[in-house]
Amino acid sequence: MNAARVLVLHGPNLNLLGQREPGLYGRHSLAEIDAALQTQGSQAGAQVQCFQSNHEGALIDRIQRAPDQADGILINPGGFTHTSVALRDALLAAALPVVEVHLSNVFAREEFRRRSLISDIAAGVVCGFGPQSYRLALEALLAHLRG
Ligand code: DQA
């Protein structure tokens, strides 16, 4: 198989990682997380492209282009996880394998965070391990793509 291409998407407020509620989300910046994913990807012979937006439409535009550019999507939809039918629809339309990832354990927090509009259409979900969630999620997505 050619090098697997993974699109990593980060939703709203994840640009603030490192400063935002560090007790919950940790002290690593998004740039550090992206750099670690790039390194992990190249060690595994995969291409990793990362994109963050605070805007639902920008994330949807990126997902709509994904089928031409990626084999799988790793997404932390942030708050849109719990609200966005449109993001779910875009992922369904793209029809690529998706792994949903969260830094925090969304099941151990407020009730409204236990509902995800993405989980049931994802190949799998990783949450609760801080930045390590991303590492585990990329490893799982690459294994899933290799079949
Ligand atoms: C989050 C969990 C969401 O509930 C929250 O809105 C976020 C971050 C996480 O990574 O733990 O923005 O997706």
C-alpha cells in the first residue's frame, strides 16, 4: 500500500491548548501535538496533515476536500462533538474511516458531553489520555487503514 494519508482535524478552542483549562486539557500546545503526530506518522511511513478551525463551515469545507487528499480522518471536534449534525453529515459524505479523539474523558464530565454525534459513525473513539489520546488514535487509525 502507498503511504497512508491522514487528515487530523481539530475543532473550536483547541488552538488554545496549553493555556485553556490546563488542569483538564494539559500544558501541551496544539503545535506540539501536531508536531508529535507528524513525527509518529513519518516513523510509521504515513503522511499526516493537520488543520484547526474555530468555524464549523471551515471544518466542513476541509472534510469535503478530504476524499481526494486523505485515506482517513482523525478528528477532535471539540464542542461540535455534542452539537453538530452538519459535521456528522460531512463526515458521512466523505465516507472515509474516522477516529474520534478527545483529550479529556468526556464520559466523566458534564452530562451533555456524554452525547457525541460522531461516535456511532466512527471506526473508534479514544478519550481521556490527554495528548496521548492523539498518539493512540493515530496508531489505531493507521492499523485500521492497513486492515
Ligand atoms: C474535547 C471535549 C469537548 O467536550 C470539549 O468541548 C472540547 C475538548 C476534548 O478534547 O476533551 O473542546 O473535545
